[in-house]
Amino acid sequence: MQKIGFIGTGVMGSGIINNLLKANYQVSIYTRTESKAEPLIKKGAKWYNSPKEVVENADIIFSMVGFPKDVEDVYFNSEKGIFKDLKSNQTIVDMTTSTPTLAKKIGEKAEEIGALALDAPVSGGDVGARDGKLTIMVGGSKKAFDELQPIFEIIGKSNHYFGTYGAGQHAKMANQIMIAGTMTGMTEMLVYAKAANLDLPSIIKTVSGGSGDNWSLENYAPRILDSDFKPGFFSKHFLKDLRIAIDESEKMKLNLPATQKAKELYEKLVDEKDLGNDGTQALVKLWW
């Protein structure tokens, strides 16, 4: 079996790595703080001191970090980045939700080396990562996409190829634009129902049984009722995604007022209330 490297062991990355280990893949990992990777190490993952060392011990290198600046550092750091030691017989897959421009830069650099590259952001949150039911949106090398199907089938329920470098990131932006609407809708639905003195578990069950059903309602509304704001997906990362979506839409001369409003609400939550480390469901705290 091909040896896998994985850089980033956060909520999503850990779920993916666990499923790869269960499938008996040899997985090398890197995260900035080794202690945070201890649960994965105990399950058989091998920790290394840098992305460069992971590259030296893997055939396929995945990355899933926080922000585009982190992606830039992981790949292009002159001392310990992925490109410091990447060879022509290796494949790189960035699963971070990042910018199409950076995905293109990574892909073109990989081509110079002769390596294969994909941008492959995902949707499905912590539950999808844990259960191996992510949706994977892919851009980059079609050859790499075809070759990685066995791995994608372990970590996801579906995967879709959209074209050259950056196309996966554009697909993820389309996904996040949709989620922005479901998150604001779910939140305002609960706020309204509470103000009207409706039984909230009953209203969730009712709306979920009709045309108002959606993933955010099913997965996040019950957490809100339990005052569970642990991150399945960090609010600060969702705000990052919305900022990318608005920036990309402006480049295409599009005006997306609903997405803009969602961005402003998450800016209030993250920047003003300093709740960026809460899950996206914490948006309700702007009212409750």
C-alpha cells in the first residue's frame, strides 16, 4: 500500500486520519504541537518534526490546515516546507479550504517538479470526517484524481472532479455560499420560534420533516438546544471561507448580498465577540 503523509491534525484532519489508519494505511503526520497528535500516535500514526520530514516518508501527502497563510507556509517554507524535498513520483493533495489562486500556484510548482497535485477541499464537518462520509471537491491533475479513488472512497461518500488547479476551491466556495444561507436560516428560525414561545425540539422535528430540512438544521440545531458550541467547524474558519467567497465573487463582478450579510454576522461573532473558536452554530449567540 502507498504510504500516506498528513499535515494537520485538527477536528477534520483527525477524523480523516483515523479512517486511513482503520484501512491499514501507514500514515505519517505533522502538526505544530506533538501532544495534540497523541491520540493518533497511539493508534499507529508516526509523528515527524516538519512537513519536509513527512514528505521524505510518504508517497501521497495530504494537508489540511487553517488558513491560506498556513497553506503557503506548509508548502513553500524554504527550510521545512513540502516543496523542499518533493519528488516527481509523489502526489500532493491540499484539503484546506483555501484560495483558487494559491491552489493554482501549488499546482504549477508541482508541475515544475514533475509531481502531481490536487486541491480537494471537503464538506461534511466533524461528523462526515469521523464517519468517512465527506463530500470531496477536486481540482488539479485528472491522473491524480483517478489514482486516488481508493483513498477518496475511504474518507468520503462522494467525490467530484471539476477541472484544473483551483476548480476544487471554487466548488467549495459555491458550497459555503449555500451553507451561509442554511446557517443564518437555521439560527433565525430558532430565534423566532423561541420568541414565539414554541417548543423548540418540536419545531426542529417539524421543520426537518418538511421542505425546510437541511444539513445545518439536522446537525447543529440539536447542539444549540444542548448548549453545545464545540466546533465541528470553527466559526473563524467559516468566516475565512466567506471572505474568500466574497473576494472571488467580486473578481467575477458578482454581487451576493445574502452571503455578504452572513459574512458580516460572522465578523460580529468572531471579531467583535471573540468567539472564533466556537463552532459555527454559535451564531445564535448574537441573539441568545
